[in-house]
Amino acid sequence: MTFTAEREQNWAGTHVYGATRILQPRSVSELQEAVATEPKIRALGTRHSFNDVADGPGVLVSTTEIPADIVIAPDRSSVTVGAGTRYGILALALEEEGLALHNMGSLPHISVGGATATGTHGSGAANGSLSTAIRALEFVGADGSLRTVSRGDAEFAGSVVHLGALGVVTRVTLDVQPSYRVRQDVYLGVPWSALEGAGVRELMSLGYSTSLFTVYGDDITQMWVKSRIPEGQADIDVPDEIRGAKRHANRVAFVSEDDNTTPMDGSVGSWAERLPHFRLDRTPSNGDEIQTEYFVSLDEGSEALAAVRALSDRIQPHLLVTELRAIAADDFWLSETQGRDSLAIHFTWAKHVEEVTALLPDIEEALRPFTPRPHWGKVSAISAADVEARYPRLGDFRALVAKHDPDGKFGGGFVDRLVLGR
């Protein structure tokens, strides 16, 4: 087992971990020993969270050095993989076997365990978050023993989006399906009028996965449409114009001209190379940014965006870009998309820490009529009272934590402050 004693930062440099040590076991047995031994321990993924959700007052433990040990079920309907494995690595391995995941996040660099524990998602009005593919989770409990929670178990809905409060996940079993092909097209200049009324849902349903990008100017700057190619077809016809937006040969860079995005020229390729926004073999950005994201009902998306746009003169000086994505509803107790098809309003900010910190309460107040749920891994100003009001099964989750971690070994910091009420 390796460990670091000095204080380290998250990927973006927006948070310095307060933990005294970061452990990196190379096997599940080493992980079990660490969990059993340490009085306070929190799981750490690939450090792509922008807040202190993974931090704690004791030791942090990363599973990224434990082998992926990818195992495809005999019936080829599921795959089991090490929790610290990056999605891009798993995707390439599945593609080699003629299999696929239902969706991917924008970054293939994030870990399976960390992404699903926080409700991370891709896009597509009919696509659930990455967490909805989970069939089973294997946890290391407070005493170091292993336990598995599977779909259909009474505790399953409370265990999928768990924020590390139920133990350290070692293995994740995910639904898979036969491989499929995707093409990605870019449209420039979608008018804001296209998002009025039911327009948000309509635009988000144009492709298998659709993303809108804006800086709150005169229009939606870009729309990326990822279309799933039906089996047996070489390609599909796509329109050259949608709601006045013209199809472009490729994306237009927002921040960087680096060739770090997946193909957007209308060519057809593997799902693994089209569903993420960024290439696994490239750095998506320098990390010199702050990220915030709010989930509102997809059917209230038009009104919610109007509320945000009213603050555009204050937002624009600090904004790099906003991305809009759609996620189908699920029933997980702590899921940001629990109980409602959702529109995710994502802000990538310049690292203007003081200015963004001052602005977020006003954005959240403007969104309050739409009961916004912030992404668990992004920066927000949400209070514990708001968390309690917006997650109807929070009491059940607390009871589940009390059952499996009565002494609070996996708690501390963010989780105690906002979720567990300690």
C-alpha cells in the first residue's frame, strides 16, 4: 500500500484535502485492513469533485490502484469492475467484447465508483444517470467485512447514490447491452425562443444524447446532438438546420483550441468514442475552473432558464460556459434526479473564487421556485435545511447510515454538515 502524508488538492485545485493521509491500497484485502484499522476514513475517487464531498477529518482511501478485474457475466447482460476504474478504460474493454454502457459522462476520466456515488450523468431525455446502470455494489463495511447490495434488495435504492457514507465501494456491477454506433453533429446559434414552453424537452429529445451550450448571449451558442445509429444501418440522415440553427462541420472552441473533444463532424463511430465529450487520451482542460450544477424539472426548464438569464449581466463576467443536459428520473433516495425527469444547468466558471461564491446564493434564490438540487460534487451554497426539504427520503438514508456505520467512521465534513445532520 502506498500513501501520501502531505496535503493534496482536487483536480481543479479548488479544494485542499484536510485529511491527514491518503492511502492507496493495491488489493481489496489491503483496503479491508485499512478500513478496519482507521477510526475515520473516507473514499476518494479520481478527485474530480469541486467541493469537499469526499473529504473528511481522518484518512482518505483511493481505490484507483486496485486492478480493474473486469468480469463480464456469462449471459453478457452485465459487467463487474473495480470501483476505481475510469469509465474510459471500461468503455474500451467493453467495446472490444462487442458490448456497451447505456451512456457516458462528458469526461471518460472519472471513476465508476466515484461518479455513481454522486449521481453523475450524461445526457438524453430518455437516459438515466450513470447510477441507473448499477445492478450491485460491494462495500467494505466499518469492521472491514464485505457486503453486497443488489437491485431488488430493500436497501438498494438508498445505497446507489451514497456519497461514501455507507462504506468504501470495491466492486460495481453494471448493466450492459450490445455495442452500438453513434454520430455527433454540431449546430450553431439556436434561438432562445426554441426553448420556450415545451421546447426544452423537444430539443433534448432530438438525439440519443443532446447538450446545449450558452454564455447567455443572444442565442444558444452550440447544440451537440449525439444520434444512435439503428442496428443494420450505415448512417442516418440529419437535418442541416434545426430551429434556425445551422449544422457545422465541427465544434467551435469555447476556451481551448486543443483537439481534446470526441469527433463532432457527423462521422459514425463507436459509442465509446462519441458519447463522452472529451477524449480519454487528452486532458479535458487545465482544471483551472470552478463548476456548479443545478437539477430542476425538465418540464419547468424554460422558466428556470429564464430566471437564470435574468442574472446574465452578473453571470457573464465570471462564466466560461453553461451546458444544459437532460436526465431521466430514477428512484434513488439521494439522487439529484429522484422522482423527476430533469434539466441540469451546469456552470463552468473562471476561477474567480470570491465573485462566484458571492453569486451562487442569488442564482439559487432565483431557482428556488423550481426546487433546485445541486450536484453533490459541485460547488453550491445549499444549506442543510434545503437538502432536507428537497430529498423526501433523507430520513430513511440517515437510518440506513446509522445501521451500517453507527460510530460515524465514514462521516465527517460535507456529509455530516449537509446530509447526516451531525
